[in-house]
Amino acid sequence: MADISLGGEPRAVDGIQSSYMAQVQRRRLYGGLTLLIFVVLMAAGFNVADSRNAGGFWDGLHQIGDYPAEVLSEAWEKRADLPGLIAKYFPALVETINIAAVSTLIGAIGGLFLSLLGTRGLAKWPRLIPLFRRISDIMRAVPEIVIALVLIFVLGGGPVPAIIAIAIHTAGALGKMFSEVAENADLKPVEGLASTGATWSQRMLLGVLPQVAPNYLSYSLLRFEINIRASAILGFVGAGGIGYELRNAMGWGAGRFDDAAAIFILLFGTIVFFDQVSSRYRNRLTEGQGQ
Amino acid sequence: MTATDLSLTKHNANKLFQRKRLIGFGIPAVIFAYLVYIFFAFDIAGLAGRANLDNAVTLASDSWSHKVHVTRDNRSGEITYAVEGERKGRYPEGQRPDWVSGDEVLTIDLGGDHIVRYLSDNRTEIEIPGFPMIEVQAEGRSLTSNLPADLPDWISASNRRIGITTPEGRITLTGARTEVFNYFPGWELFWFTLDSPYNGQSLGTILFGEQIDPTRSNIAGAISDWWNNAMWRHKDVAWAIGETILMAFLGTMGAAIIALPLAFMAAKRFSPFMLLRAATRRVFDFVRGVDALIWTVVLARAFGPGPMTGALAILITDTGTFGKIFSEALENVDQKQIEGVESTGAKPLQRYRFGVIPQVVPVLLAQILYFLESNTRSATIIGAITGGGIGLMLTQAIQTQKDWEEVAYYIVLIVVMVMFMDWFSGWLRGKLIGRKD
């Protein structure tokens, strides 16, 4: 054995070196090829998108500032009106936030059930786990706007179609994230509760929820932040709230840019505010868990 | 442990339980109160009055069925047969559905013994089982009929317009025209429109049968007729989906490319100047805070509607998000690996290349791929606003309020597209950085 290793050593080192170099070269080649494909894809995609756009990229580039400049200069001229306008559009903003809050609430409750029913070890009906997972996949895949537009046709414009649309998507998205957390939950409390004859809902409520609550809350807060943006966008297609006001203000065009500016300010302020608040609380929630 | 200690502990435990109980009831109570407030603020009770159930019924039935219109123009006497009443779904001259028969007297068999006859001089006879024969005469702009004064609720009649809805189909009569709608399940003309020679041919005939169109081979002709189908516009739909995915791809990748160097500037470990760091972070916060909606609106003014505008809106918003995530990842880099590389005499650039990049790449790639999937969904929504991709086609189809089978088709395609991107990004992640479990 010793003979073989001693005699084979120089050749073995050479072999290792050459195979290592070959491997490095192969990796470089693959890396280079991947990079090349990526660059070609980006360039081709850019050209296609540019040619299918109404205005070209290079023509539009120097006009980017025009619209914001117009809006800002007009808003600056009429800056005395701004507080009044902000007060005027504040109820619409509250509606947008309410849409986001209700849909996050409903979606989180839906996601909670989807996640508990779709996690191995926790599910009430283990055979139906794939079914609940598919349901949450499909709910996650449907963009809010699809459901919102269809429901606007049936229910008429207003906040309710937006709530339902966002809640469905939220339930699917949170269902997936929640079940990833629930998979890591300790099953011993659940077993302990089961041994005392606790029902499924008692096991979940007392055995699982206390373990996963900080993470669930943190994900829900993140969703709430995302849903505020979503509800503003859905307003733009007719679901009420600040987005709807924004579309109207945009439609009036020059002369009423101060309205648009007031709405921009409100929307920007709200998003930044909730972004900061939620990231602070999320940090606290996840840190508290680590200790 | 003395008795007083015990009672103190007991007291504390009781207080704790009380607080927990209060929270246990308090949180659901707050949620309930909030929902009650929403119930009144959004006027949920009034929703039933505002909801349009007819629309819901039309939507539900139209999305999986189609109707064929048999229309008589009462002025010229001309009869047209058209799927969905659309010009592009019209039967070619000399052809008609096989449930229509007769020349002088046109007999339309709706099925279930419901029969409509178009007689000469703009007279119409309608036979419905369990109801006396209805005769209608159109003259000028008015109608005369033998309908009794007391009508069932499936007939609406005035001297200008009569509408009859049966389970087998619908009949509307006005002075100007008489129209019968016969309903069938399925998406009609999905493969070939009526003017294509391949319409009505079985798959076997097209693949293996004799040449149908003398100028083209069967398979090429069939594919080209399907691709250019005027009713379902498969070519446009495919382009639209391509545009949507393109928006997501360009936006996500562009944002990642721009955000990576900026993230180095915002990370505490790599950026020595506090001011620069703070400024970069504020830029991230700003672009993220302005939100895709406002960016879309602003950019659409400069670039016009189209996929480029959507891609740029995604790019700008996600530059902020990526910048934040990337800089957090960079701050959590393990110093040991960098020191190890440094100890071999590596220069700063090499330290970054071999000490930092290998650590952060898996995190960054995972985020980028996750955003690629989520941006496919955003691109659908942004497309609806800025006018590009499948989102635009969907909004247009919904706004015309009649092609519900097309709406259903687009919805299915969108869901399939998003699920495909979800699967694809997961697959790519597995290939590039290995599976987690």
C-alpha cells in the first residue's frame, strides 16, 4: 500500500493538477458561455422591446424628466393649494389602506388554514395535502388584476372586487411562506397535546401557533406593505381608492397637475411610512425569536 | 419556599393568565370591530343591490360556450350565419349550419323541440313546447305579435322589441332584424376559422390524409391557418405573452445589474464614506417608495405605451428593492473567507472576486430568480396600465364585455405562464446554486 502511494505520487499529483486545470477551464468555458447567452438575451430582448414600444428608448430617454418637471413646477406654483388637496384626497388614501388591511387580514387567515392543511405532520387530512398545495399554488399564480377586472364587471367598481382579488392572491402567497415556517415547527407540543385528547384545532391553536406566530406576523406585515402598492394599482383600473383618483387627475392633464402632485405625495409618503414601520416591527419580531 | 412566596408566585401567575386571556379575547375582538367598521365603510350590505347578476350569468355561461347567430335583415331579407355574430366568424357564402334547413321557409331547429321559422314578408314563427305558437310580423320599425298580455318572465315584449330566452337559445326580434342565438358548449373556431379549408377536418386527415389545399402541404397550411386565426389571434397572444415575460426579464436583470455596484456603495463594510452610504440608501428608499404605479405613469409619458415602458418601470422599482436586499447580504458576509484570501496576497479586487462574490452569489441569485417569477405577475398588471403584453389583451377583452371565452382563455394562459415561470425559476435556482433540501 505504502509502495503504491509512494511510487504513484508524482504521477498522481500531475494527474490531479491536470484534471484540476481541465476542470477550471471547463468551468470558465461554461461561465463564459452562460454570460454570453445572457448578454445576447439581454441585447435581443432590449431590441425587441424597443421596437415594439410606441416611443423608442433613446428618443424617450431625454423626455423622462419632462412630465415630473411639469407636474412639480405647476405644483410649486400652486403650493398654497397643496395642503387642501392633500386633505381632499386623504379619504381616498384611507380607502386604499383599508383595502390593503382587510385583504391582508382575510388573506392571512386563508393562508393560515392553507398552510396548516398543506404541511406534513400537521395536516388534518394527510391525503389531501397535495390538493391544498395545488390550491395555494393556483391562488398565488393568479395576478390580482385578473380577478379584480372580472369582479368589477360583476360587482361594479369599488373596493370589494379589489379586496377579494388581493385576498385570494395573498392567501396563496402567504400559504406557501407559512407552510415553509410550519414545516420547521417542533412537533413535540403537538404530540403532547394529542396525548391529552386535544382536537385538531386545539393542537394547532395551542401547539403550533405559538411557535410560528412571530414569523407569520412578520410575513403578514411584509404582505401588507406589498398589498398597499397592489391596492393603489388596482384603484387605477377602477377599484376605487387613491389609484382611481390618480387616474382621474392624470386624465385632466395640464392645469390640474397640482391634484396629481398631491396624490403622488400622499402615495409616496404612505408607502415610505409603512415600509419603515413594518421593517422595524419585522426586525423586532424575528430578533425576539432568535433570543 | 415560604407560603408568602408561593402566594406571590400564584398571584403573578394569575395575573399573567389574566393578561393572556385578555389578549386572547382582545385580538379577535379588535379584528372583529375592524371588520364591522369596514362592513359599513365599504357598504358591503349595499353590494347585493349593486351587483349585476345578469353579468355574472353571461360571464359564467359565455366563458365555456359559444353561440351561433342566425340573423335576418328585415329590409333586404338577407340571412347571415356567424359565430358570435362577428364578421370574422361568418359562414362563407353558400354554407350554413346543419341545424338550419329550408329555402323559402327557413327552419331553425334550436333543439329540444324549440323551432324558429323565418317566413316570407318578415314573418316569424316560434314553436316552444308547452307554449302556444308565437307569430310575429315585422313592419317598418314596429312589431305585431299574437303574444298574450300576460307574459311569463322569459319573454319581454313591446311593440318595438321582443326578447325570448329559452334554455335552448335566445331569440330577439326588432323591426330591423330578427336574430336567433343558438348556444353550444366549447370554444368554437379555436383551431381554424370557417374560411380555412382545414376547418372541420379531423387531426388524422390533416396529418395523414390527402392534400386539402392544393397550394400548401397539409401540416404547414394547418399550422399557418391556426397561427393566423382571426378569431382567437394565436399569433398576437403568443407575442403578448412573450412581451410580458420580456418585460419581467429585462426589468429584473437590468435592476440586478444596476443594483449590484450600488449595493457595494450602500454596504457598511465596503463603503468607507458615511455620507455616500446614506445617500445611496436614500436613493433606494426613494425609488422603492415612488412605487411601480407612479413610475409606470411617468415613464409612459416619455416612452409611450409598450413593453419597454413596463420593463423600465420594473427595473427602476426593483433597483431599489435589490439594492436594499443586496446591501444587507453584503453586510452579512463572513469576514474569515476574505481574510483567508487576503493571506495568500490577494489584491483588493481579487479579495472581492474570491472572498465576497462566492459568498453572496447564492443569496443574490435566489432573490433575482424569485423576483423574476413575481415580476411576471407584476408585468401582467403593469401591461394593463401601460399598454403592452397579455395584460393589455385581457383588459381589452374584458372591456368589450362580450368575448368572455377569450377572457377565460387569457386567464388560463396567464395562470399557466406564471406557474411556468415559478417552476422555471425554481429549476434554474436548483441548477445554479443547488437545492436547499
